[in-house]
Amino acid sequence: MRALLLIWSLAPLLWQLYTSFQPPEALVAPAGAAAAQWTLENYRQILAGDPPFWRYLLNSTVVGAATTVLTLLMAVPCAYGLQRQRGALRLGVTLALLAAALFPIVLLFLALLELARALGLANNLLALSLPYTALSLPLAVLVLRAAFAEMPQELEDAACLEGLNLPQRLRFVLLPLMTPAIASTAILVFLLSWNEYPIALTWISRSELLTLPIAMARISGSSLYSIPYGAYAAATVLGSVPLLLLVLVFQRSIVAGLTQGAVKG
Amino acid sequence: MSGINALLMLPALLLLAATFLLPMVRYAWMSGHASSVVTGLMAIPNGGANWQRLLQDARFWQDAFQTLRFAITSVGLELVLGLSIALLLHQPRRGRGLLRAITLLPWALPTTVMALGWRWILNDPHGPINALIIRLGGDSYGFLITPSTTWLFTVLADVWKTTPFVALLLLAGLQSIPTDMVEALTLEGASRWQILRRLTLPLLMPFITLALLFRLAQALGVFDLIQILTRGGPAGSTESLAFYAYLNAMRFLDFGYSATVMLATFALLVLLSLGWILLQRVGSRRTA
């Protein structure tokens, strides 16, 4: 069973890896005709493109980093406030956050595109992090709220007695104890931003500003039948490697974040 | 004291309102107007003509059917597979962390990336599956060009990508079940199947509901996958509501009608979610 699960998860990825090292002729050769030849040509091709492929990775990283920072800056106070709040407002905000977390992003694109045009935010990577922050906030607040709930009240009372104000209590007492939850949140937000498609598709049109998902879609836009699959597979591999590393290294944080938000949200 | 809490929540809530609420209000307004190339992109009130058109739009209803078919099939499969994987990952074994990380990989990759990957895997006749069929002496199959079956392969790609998410949520649920309850039942002589049905599944229900609602909402809004894998084809057989709304806005430049389709999709989503919650209520009352 375990082996089956491994094959199911990995086989499509390994096939991309294999394809990325094959010359184009080998990919369309009749089955069994050509012996495997290995080449780096596909990688050379996409890295020499205009703009070169690493540019998309850089763009996605910039948006992801900006989104993560902005989300944490807004989610931490919100989660703290929500945890301290009692009564109808607490319930209302929690339900609204859950509803927003479930909402399919794609249904927002048209109105957000109008907004971007009206405010001159199109074709701006940092501006893109605004809607991304909004999309990330529901999950981020729910995860961080759960973490605040685990902080003993006595701790904060003691800090109050020592005369620390709210920003100081957060900065020096509470947040240092919440590092795991903050790390989980940051990774989930980064993943969401790295993978988002419909909004980036409609906000960004200049080719040197494309994020990874839309750059991939552009490659596919050429034609349904004549896709440079070798080059494409190389792009898939390069686009996946940062995420593979992220998931392998931070697997525990990702799982903790997802489940904390779910269990206690 | 309560005022401070509200103030702390305010920035986040304002941004959320601007991103989620404002579009819905805007769509409600747009759906009451004609706003397309015909009107020179000017919004002119048209007295509900968009909604009348929606009722008679065969393409909308076909897409609604196809979207439901896609969502119900993939979410159903994801729940069954996700539960099996969660049970598998729950067993204490060495290397569990690594297995969990690898299981998670498909979920972490951008949909567009793997949608193109699947297009290559399902390619006719050069993809690996068809290569294998040919080598075994069969005829290659047009996975993505056969109107009657192509939707099944959009389901396959979706199940591959999102089952890990469902599995993880359910795994969290399994871990919240006290082990001494399982041990007690085992001592009483309950079989593994009985434990699963009488203890595990009922306790897991909140998690199943959460996973189901989340996945249902995402599947009813399926867009990236369809746009990259099939472009709604062949012959419109995989076109989803979200993709139709997108085409109306970006290809046909009919913004009033696009907003109407989006609102209708949203309404469908709300109805289905409420339906499930209601069904659950009735079900739990009966067992209680």
C-alpha cells in the first residue's frame, strides 16, 4: 500500500523529470524506437529565453515574500483581537473568516481586475500582493488565533504588571513563544501566493513581470498539439524544485498549520 | 477593552471586505446592466435581461451540469482516497514523516504546472500511457479529444493534486481520537471494520464536513485546471461555470453577463453547502 502511494504521488513528477532530459526527437519517436539519450538542451533553451526562466521564479518569490510579510503584519493583530474578543462579534468574525477561506478565488477576478485598472495597480508585482494578502488572511488569522489561545493568560498578566504595553507584550513575550505557528502560517501563505493563477493572469500582462503559474500557462497557450514538451518539462522541474525543497524541509510546519487552522478554527 | 479588539481586527477586516464583499456587490450591480462591446462597454440598466438570458442559455446549463458532475465525482473520490491515505499514514511506522512529505507534494505544486504535465502524460500518441498501450499492442487513445470521456481525466488530474489536502485534514482528525478508546473496543472484541464504522467515522465527521465543504467550493470554481488541460474542450465537454464566466468577460467582452454567471455559480455553491449541512443535521439527529 505504501509503495502504491509513493508511485501514485511521484510517478507523474518523475515522468516530467525524465522528459526534461530528453531531446525533442526522442519524445515523438515511435514507441521503443530510440534508445534514451540524455541532454541538457531543454534547460539551456528556457534559461536563454527572453525573459530567462529564472526571472519568473524571481517574480514569484518577490510576490510571495511581500504577501507573507503583509499577511503576518495584518493577521497577528487581528488574531490577537479575535482571541480576546467575546460574544457575537467573535462568532461573526470567525464565521466570516471561514466563509472567506472556502471562497473560490476565481469568482473574484473580474471585480478585482476593474479595481486594479481604476487604481492603476495592474502590472505591479507589489500591488499583486494586496489581493493575495486578502486571500491568505482567513487561514492565517485562524491558525494564529489557535496559537494565541494556547498562551496562558497569566503570562500576559505578568507582562502587564511589568508595565509592558500591547506592542511590547506581543513583540517580546507572546510572539517569540509562537514561532512554530508563525512559521506554519508563513509557509502556507507563501505557497498560496506562489500558486495563485486567475488574479495574476488578469493583472499581469508584461512578460518580464509574469509569475511562474502564468508563465507556464503562456507556454501552453501556443497550441494544444505542438507544445515544446521537453522545454516545458524542464520548466516544470525548475518551477517545482523550490516548492519540493520547501515541502520536504517544512513538512511538519505545513501539516501543523493546516490542521491547527482546521481543528480549532 | 472590547473597542481595542475591534480596532486590532479592523485593518484585516477592511481588506477582506474590499476583496470578497465588494466584488459580490459589484456583480449584483453589473448583472442588472448591459455592459459589453455592444454598448461600447457602457453600463446600461437592462431590467433583468441578463437573468432571463441565463435561464435560457443552454451553454450555461450544460456547464452547470458538467461542473456539478466534475465536482461531485472528484470530491467523492478525494474523500474515499483521502480517508484511505489518512488511515495508512496514521499507522506508526518508520519513515512516516518522509512518506507524509512525499504524499503532500502534488498538493504543493501550482495547478498550472501539473495540468501541463498531465497534458503531456495523456498526449495522444506520444505520452507515456499511450506509448505503453501501443507497446502492448493496443491502439492509442485520445484521452483529451474524446468528448464522452475527457472529463474523467480532468477528474483524475484534480484527484491527484488535491487528495493530499483531504488526507491531511482527515489525518488531523484521526490523531484527535483518543487511542485508549480504540484499545478498549479492541479488548471488547470489536473488529477493525466495526471500530472504523462505529467509532472512527462518527468522530471524524466534523473533519469530513470541513474537507468536503472546502473541496466542493474549490471544485465548483474549477478554472486553472480546465483552462490549461483542455480549454473547456473537446466540444465544450469539460467547460466549467468559472471558465464560462471567464470567457464571457475576457473573450466575448460581455461583463454584465459574466457577472451574472459568477453570481449564479456562487448561488449554486451556497445551496449545495447548505444542503450538505442540513443533511448532516438530519442524519446526526437520527443516530442520536
